[in-house]
Amino acid sequence: TNVLLVMADDLRPWLGAYDATNLKTPNLDRLAAGGLTFDRAYCQNAVCGPSRASMLTGLRPDTTRIFDNDTHFR
């Protein structure tokens, strides 16, 4: 099984794959059409640093102790 994870900060679901018409994203739309999209995704925190750390470590922000963008998870 091949897995490709595309992760982008502050993107919102403004892609054609999610029926957005204000941006042109033909390559990502084509990739999504041949794969799987998630319609109910949630983030761990409203700030991108803690959310990114959660995604990369599999741990919640209260476990990583990262609550802002100035703290590095390493």
C-alpha cells in the first residue's frame, strides 16, 4: 500500500476537491480525485505549532506541553 500524506498549515479546505471555487488547485484536485479526502477533520489546537507537534508525535498538546508557536517539540 502506498500512502502520501499532504500536510499544509493555514490552508483551510479551500480546494476544488472540497467544492471551493475561489482558488485553482488542479494538481491537488486530481490527486484527491484518485485517492481519499477527509470531510470531518479536526485539529488539536487553534495554533499551528501545537497541532503540527501533535500530528508528528501522535500526542496531545497537554502531553507535549506545546501550547504556542515559540516552543519546539524536539
